[in-house]
Amino acid sequence: MTTTAERPPARPRAAAQTRDYFELSKRVKAAGLMGRDVRTYMVRTVLLALAFVGAFVLLLTLGSTWWQLAVAALFGILFTQAAFLGHDAAHQQIFASGRRNNWFARIVGNLVVGLSIAWWTRKHNKHHGNPNTIGRDGDIAGGVLVFDPDDVKGRTGFMGWLAKRQGWAFVPMLSLFAFVLHYEAIAAVFAKGRVKHRRAEAILVLIRIIGFPVIVFATLGLGMGAAFLAVQLAVFGIYMGGSFAPNHKGMPLIPKDLEVDFLRRQVLTSRNITGGRLMNWAMGGLDLQIEHHLFPRMPSGNLRKVRPIVQEFCAERGITYTETDLISSYGIIIRYLNRVGLGHADPMDCPLAAQLRGAPVV
């Protein structure tokens, strides 16, 4: 029997929480899931390149027919799939060499997708470090849409009217997401301040943003070309934005000054989307957002394999692991945005708030 005097001093709960992630990492590394999978990525790249060739053949040979709008939608899908590849490369998932990953991401992101990979990487890294953290995660910063209830205050006129109905406006507004990406790309490469490989980024992104419309207008003429680009941009925006939106929108917000350990910060602010391999392909691996945020350098093909390990670990530690189907996730997002727009308090509800603060869940 151990007396009180003989008991070793208890370690702070914060230290125990910090050790949780290292324990999980040990299990994952032991399973051999952190290694690179260059072959799979190269197969994806070749198949995507062939799909682009086929799409361009259709664009150049079908003539001025309304069937071209289906080709435009195809391009919107292919540009999004290319963005998924660029995303993985920027996270150092493809090659062992950081330089190769960066250039692969730069070429795919700037030249194929039409976004500045330097701008995107800077923004995305901040998001990964502080997901759903007020004042630190640019993805929830106040803009046309409001994610933080405090940002609703003072909105009047049309913006106030929109805020109260922003949930219903969310999906239609995703159709403009492609314009935002292209605008931010141009603004980034021509803005003051340091931009890594600015000249290369500028050349590549301008070739994409100017060159593709030129090909479209030269092939289809002004009227049909404009319709083609409108469909392509709308599909790209909805598909791209719609693949990222379910991951964190409607999940708990973290106050800027609240200290939360890495494991809980990532798990409790992320949401997985069910649907198996088809959903995994459609969302480029973003359906397994919890695992991606915990291990951002893990090849997306391994996220399915690590999921049971993460689920089991979270169950052991009493950490809420959230996943739902795609349709339900959008229902959650729409209701959340409408609640925020109407001035409801932050939906950081107990027991999630207690978990974020490290308190026992009751």
C-alpha cells in the first residue's frame, strides 16, 4: 500500500496532454504510414495530364456547340483535381526532397490551377497551425461571410441583411471562389514584400490566367467563350471551395488566448466526411481532415489506413472524433452560418469546450 507521502508528485495535465500526441505519433510511425508514395502520385499525375489532353481535344474539335459547356464543367473538375495534387506537394507529401515538392506544387498550382502557391502556402500554414482560432486562422477572418459572432456587430444595410441569411447564400457564393483565387494570385505576385520565386510565380500564373481564356475565345468566339468560362469558373469554385468547406466550418472556435495542446486543437476543430474511396477521390483526401491535420506530411493515400489508429486513440483519451456524410455537413454549415449571422453566441458548446480547455468531460 502506498501512502500519500510516498506517492510521486502528479505531473501537470498540460504535460500529459502534450505527451498524448507523441504517443499517437509513435503508434503511427510503428505502422509504417509516414513514408513517401512517389509512385502513386506519379500515376495520379500522368492520369490527370491525359485527362487534360482529352479535355483540350474536345475543346478544340467540338466546335461552337452547347456541348462545350459540358467540356467547361470537365475543366472545372480537372483544375480542382490538380489543386489537390498541388496541395499535397505543398505539404511535402510526394517527394523526400523539399525542393522537389515545392517546385512540383509551384508548377501545378501556378501554371495549371492559376493560384499563387507562395500566397496559398503562407495562408494555409497559418490555418494548420491554428485551425478555427479567432484572430489567427485567416479562413475564419471576417469578410463577406461571418464565422465569428463578434464580427456581426456593426453590420448594417445590405451586409447586415446578408449576414442574417448567409447560410443560404453560402453555396451560391462558392461559385465566385475561383475568381478570388485568381485575384489573390495576381495580387500576391505583384504586391510589395517578399515573395519566394516571385518571377517564376508571376510568369507561370499569368500564362495560366491569360493563356487559357485566350485559347477559349480563339476557339469558341466571344459569346460561347464567355459562357464556357463562366461554367468552368463556377464549377471550379463550387468544387474547390465545397471540398474545403466541410472540414472546419461549423466546428468549435477557439479563443485567441486559450492554450490548447496540438492533438486536441486539431481533432476538435476538424470534421471527417464519410463515403469511402469514392469520396476520398472526389475530395482529394480532404475527407479525412482529422488525420490530415494531425499528420500533414502523410501521403493522402495513407490517411485511410491511419484513421482506425486515430479513432482508437481518441476513444482511449475521451476526445470527440467527428465525422458525418457530405450532405449532413452542409446542413451543419448552413445552420451554423445562419445562427452566427443572427448574432447567436459562439457554438463552442460543452463538452467540446471542456475538452479544449483540458477539463474533465462530465
